[in-house]
Amino acid sequence: MNFVTHLECANCGQRYEAGKVHNLCTVCNRPLWVKYDLDGLKQNFKRSDLTGRPFTVMQRYRELLPITNPDNIVSLSESITPILQCDRLAAEFGVETLLIKDESRLPTGSFKARGMMMAISMANEFGIKKVACPTAGNAGGAMAAYAARAGMEAYVFMPEDTPMINKKECFTAGAKTFLVNGLINDCGRIVGEGKKIKGWFDLSTLKEPYRIEGKKTMGLELAEQFEWELPDVILYPTGGGTGLIGMWKAFNELEAMGWLDSSKKPKMISCQSEGCAPISTAFEKGERFATLFEGASTVASGIRVPVAVGDFMILDAVRESGGVAIATPEKDIPKWMQLATSKEGIALCPETAVCLGALEVLLGKGTIKPTDKILIFNTGAAQKYPEAVQENLPRIDITKPIDWDKI
Ligand SMILES: *Cc1c(COP(=O)(O)O)cnc(C)c1O
Ligand SMILES: [Zn+2]
């Protein structure tokens, strides 16, 4: 039993039946929303129903998720992620309240687990046995892990310069993994062509409707953790955009159900690196659709997405929220990673590092105020990116006396 009524194209509004396999809208090739009976939810699902439920994503918020039969859930036990108060880091920026929601604790070390747990669970419900996706890194790792858990065959296509750990995690999880001499959009084209020939189901970001529903749980649990009173500002590193779009969908659904105590919703800040900034470029030009970002290059591989099929959904959410889309210098990424980790012990991924760059700029412009309640998502574990840190540590030769002046 669930509360899904139908699916609906986010661009042209075309309706699609629930309980059937869908990819993009067949009319306009844009992503689909999963729609719920929000009145029914309002009547039948109360905040107090959460009391006593397990602190795992799938169980806790099941009425707001699309699974029909719980036996079909494919899970690695996705726990509610903690929100850490960061007073030392706040002091560096001169702000009162800086919070980090640490998604690095999820299975496979990134928030991609949320999307893939849902997409693979739904694929399982539909009896799908072979899945494929293009990846900038972590999506492939998460898909490979959940496909392994489900006993499905997985095919991953990644740029040849994807971080080493992502290659190894896909390989180890038994996914058929291919290195492509192009970017994620080139990998996406291969999956698109191969799905007819090889019979894969395409799990590309936003090309199937359920990864958003998985990412939506970030917004649901955030709202619960904040006791139904959301923070003022959310900074989020944006690649394909499912995270930001999913969270905004969560806030809108909770609002419609009357679960939020205040109608004030956070300003959503979409953060990118200047090395790959299609969304911030479109935002600045006042456009709803982004153009391909030429020569995309950033060490923050998860946001190396030069073109996003859900660009307008990201830009709509950002604008509706009163937020902005911004890009900050690529060269500062290692500096921000080190600042956050050395001040707070939180292993910040390079994607989230761009959010600290954005915070600095937006405080300077007055878009974010020092008194605002500011929340940043740490979308992945820094440990997955050995390439992003140049440590060059001094060596000690145990065959010689130790030179204590150098220590
Ligand atoms: C994929 C990814 C992102 C971007 O997420 P989207 O929801 O696709 O915009 C950010 N950070 C990390 C670590 C990622 O793996
Ligand atoms: Zn459409």
C-alpha cells in the first residue's frame, strides 16, 4: 500500500500511470515527478506516527515513498544521518550557526545511496534484472552495491579519469565497469544506446523517476531533525541536481500535509565549481534551461556534470526558494576541505568544499546573514578522494638518529 497516484512530466505535465516502468517523458524527453495523494496523506499519516519507528530511511518515511510491497525493498540499512554543529568553523566565517549534515556515513560513503536504494528497490518491484548507469563516480559505486545486494546484473560507464576509489568499488561489487574517454554525458549516450541492444534498465540521474524519491528523504529527515522548523539557508553541491530537487519536493509535500510549523522554507543555494558551472551560468543569465558547459574540469568529480536533464527543475527550486546558484574557484577546493576537517574533524568531500566557497561569497554580498541558521550537506566521504589532497608528508628514516628539531 502506498499513496502514489500517478507520475507527471515536470516539463509538459503529461500524466503516466503508477506501477509501470518509466524513464523520461515520452513526449518531451524530460524527467517525471512521482505524485502522491497529499490529502490522503494529510488525513492518514501524522507526525506522531513516526514515534517508535526505526531510524532508517525506508522504514521511517514509508508512506511518502513509492514502494508497494516492503518485501521488495533492497537495503543496506540507510540510517538517518547526523547534523553536526560546527562552532569552530562558524567562527572562521563569522556566523552564529553553521551545521553540517553528514551524508558520508551512508552505505558506499555518499548520499548516492539514498537514490540508489530507492531506484533499485523499485526496479526489484518491477522484476528488472539488469541495470546500467553512467556515473561521475559515486552513483556507479552505489548502484553496483545495491545491485549486488539485489542479485542484479550491473553495468557502469565512467569517465576514464574518475577517482580511483570509484573504479575499485564498482569492480569489487561485481559491476561490469567500463572506462570511457569522455565525460558523464558521453557515458549517458552509451547507456541510452545500449539499453535497447542489451536489455538494461537505465538508472541515469533523473532518467528514472525514483532516485529523486530516495533523495527526498534528505529533506524529510532534515525537517524532522529540525522539529518541523526548517533552517534559513541550505547550501548544496549540485551536479545532476537530484539532491536539491528531491529536498525541495520533500519540503513542498510536508507543507501540503501540514507537517511544517512555519511556512518559511530555506533558501536553496546550488553550489558548483567554476570548473563546471552550467547551472550557475544559466541562473545568472536568468534562463530556465542550461547549455552544455564546455571543457568541464573539476576535482569535485560528483559535480562534474556539464549538462543536466533536470536543469530547469534545479533552477525552478532555487528561484522559488529565493536562493541563488553560484560557482566558486576550483583552486580553493583543497583549502576548504582542509579548513573544515582541521577545524571540525568532519571529512568534507571536494563537492561540499565548493559550498564553503559559496558561503564566503554570499556572506560578503549579504545574501546570507551571519544570524541565519545555515546548513551545509556533506554529500560524501573525503576518504573517497585521495587524488584531491596533496599531502607531501616528511619522512623519518629509522636507520638514522631522529632530528627532533625538524619535528
Ligand atoms: C553526485 C554527487 C553530488 C551531486 O549530486 P546531485 O544530486 O546529482 O546534484 C554531490 N556530491 C557528491 C559527493 C556526489 O557524489
Ligand atoms: Zn513531457
